[in-house]
Amino acid sequence: MKKLLITIDGPAGAGKTTSSRMLAQRLGYVCVDTGALYRAVADRALKANVSPDDDAGLENICRDLNISYRIQPNGNRLFVNDEDVTDRLRTPEITMAASAISARPVVRRFLLNVQRELGAKKGAVFEGRDMGTVVFPDADLKFFLQASLKARAMRRYLESPPETRQSVSEVEHDIEIRDKNDSTRIHCPLIPADDAIIIDSTDISIEDLIDRMAAFAIERIG
């Protein structure tokens, strides 16, 4: 059966992570959370006290990173230098640091190669912010998810660990700042690809969203 390379882009909290995982399960594909790749670099930068605008320091960090996704009994897990870092990458501090370093060309160049290697065999769903515009401009199927700021903030609030949970207003504020950073940055701003299918997820259930996306995928598979 023909395998597709599918991309899902959109702002924070639009439903990319959940929908990419569920769509990949529906199709029997690998799911790649590319935002986690930037979070992994941000995690290392914070530990090394490297500033998000220190390109030389970031380049040194990237040079020593070996990043891979591995299928485990509890799902796809992200490993950095053979350490499973999946569960520690969702803190507010790492989230904001990842947003800042994602604008740095040195980090984007490093992760561009990582992502393209992961997608070379297709049969994968990649989610992020520039998957369909920069990383995989020739992807077989592209989605761009959007939702209201309030809906996205509530989703992020509910999915965050209780021990690090901010208030809904704080989450909304952070997302608003991140939206501005992502959409106005010079390198690879957050915009839909010209051929992307745009879906507003504000008022639809995740089940309906996956049904809609899967229908497009099945049509492309033929």
C-alpha cells in the first residue's frame, strides 16, 4: 500500500500533538513530534546555561546531540544520547526557551537534517510549525490546525502536570507571546503552506477531527 508523508502545522494548543498521534495510530504510521526536538535542544541549553541567542553555544550543544525516536510499549519515546527525555520536556521554562531557540538558524539547520532523515521512508506524521512549508515542502498531505486563543490556553492548562501547572490566564499570556514570536520571526515564520488543508479545531471533538483528517489521507492513498 502507498505510504504518505503527512505534516500537521499550527500554533500552540491547536491540537497538533494529540491529532498527529491519533492519526498515526489510525493509519499505522510513525508519529514525530518535532516540537519535542526543539524542546530537547532547549533542555540541554538550559542545563548548560547557554542563552537562546548564543549561536556558538547552541552549535556546540547540537554537535554533541544524538536524537532519535524509539517505539516503546508506552508509545513513541524521544531519546537524546540514549536518555529518554520524553516526560520532562513540557515545563513552562522549557516551552519558552524552545520558542526562542527555534528562531536560531544554527538550531534549525541541525534539526532540519534530523527531521528529513526521520521522514525519508514516509509512512509518518510530522507535527510542528513549519513542516509543510520548510522541512517537507513536497509532503503528500499537509494540514494546518488553528483554534481560538482561549480554547488553546484551556487545552494546555489541562494537559500540563499539576505540579508545574500555571493559571489559565498565565498560560493564555504565554501562548499569546509565543504566537507573536512564531508568526513574526524572520526565519521560517508560522504560516500555512499554500497547499495545506486548514481546519479550525475550536468547536470539534478530537474524534471528529481525526475522522476528517483520516478521510483526506485515505483519499490520497487511493
